Amino acid sequence: MITAPRLCEASEVLERLKLKAYELEELLNVGIVAPVAGTGEPRYCAETIDRLASREQRTRLSDVLWWDFDLQQPAYMPAGAPWARSVDLPFYPFDDQEQQSWARRCYKLKKACAPFPYPYPERLARYRSRMEDRATKAFERKHGIKRPSRTRGIDVSIRGTQVKISRAKLRDLVWSKTMIRAGADLGITETALRGLCKRYMIPIPTRGHFNRKDPKKRPPKPKLPPLLSSRDKDD
């Protein structure tokens, strides 16, 4: 009998790693921590969080948050200690070239724009989505989890009639026009459409997405995440 892998919520991550909410948000933005399951509230691999709770790893988290680290060999590590990433768990220690490059750009721009917010939230959203996708796939491979096909159709009540529509088509619709117009095409309200997208894990554009007149300057349409089964949602 295969036991289900243990998952934890964000509140448990904050307590276990002794982080503030804004610090966890920073780590999510550079991919040090990534959720691996959950609809609505994200959930994290408990084994990963346990590893990150070690004194050495928590020091590395602090280094990332404060941008006070040596890319080659941190001073707090013993001389000659291996500086290698852990490939078996879905988190990404700060010794990955792509991650280092992204974090440099992210913190450099945030510092330049202070005290104003980071000016390119769509870049953060794309990077976080990619990190979460990697973490989820690594988690599924490790535990032998198979998700239902992402193109599986869903039953929606439209104008009082049950209609079967694929998640991909619904995703394409909400990324082709504003939520109000997309909802009007389906005969439902914008609020109902947002609720439908949340229920079936369909990513939606951020507010102001269609204010950009040039479509090339808009964030690209994201891939559909795996749709969790009802059993996964209850866990």
C-alpha cells in the first residue's frame, strides 16, 4: 500500500522555517520554495520544508532574502564541503545558474524602483508559474502520482443548458478578451466565470492585461496546470 506524501499549508511553512509572510513571498518569486499541490490555497511538500528547516539551509534562505551571499562558496559552509543542488526534492537551492541570473535581475530592478513596487509583475508571475510546474512534476515523479489529462472536458451550465467544454478552450477564451466579454459570450457573469476558472485551475489574465494595445507586449498565454482529482482536493 502506497502512503500519500505529506503536504503542508503556507502557515505551516512560515512556522517551520521561521519566516514572515512577505519573506515567503520573496522566496516564491525567485523559486527557492514552490508549491506542489492544492487548489486555491497552495500546499508544499513537507519533506522539502523539513530539509529547508535545517540550520545550513535556513542560512541560505536568509542569504537570498538579504542578497548577502557568495556564489561560489559561502563562508558559513566548511572548507571543501560539496556545493551541489539537491535533485531529489522539489526545491531549488541557490546554486542554479538560471535562478541566480533571475534573482539578480529581480532584486536589481526592485532596488532601482524602491520605494515603488516591482514594475513587471507579469515577469514574476511567469517565473513563479514555471518554478511551480517544475516542482510539481518533480514531486509527482518521486511519488508516482499520475494526474488526469489536462485537456479533459468539463461540464458547465450555460444559459440553463449543460455544455461540455475543454479546459483548453475555456483558457483560450479568457485570454482572448476581457472577463466581462468572455462571460457574456458564455451567458454567465464575470464573477461566475472567475469562479469557474478557479475551480478548474484555469489561469486568468491579470487586471489591465488587455489595456496594452500591442498584443506582443502582453504576457503570453500560460500552459494549463494539471487538474487535481477530487481525492487530491480532499487531502
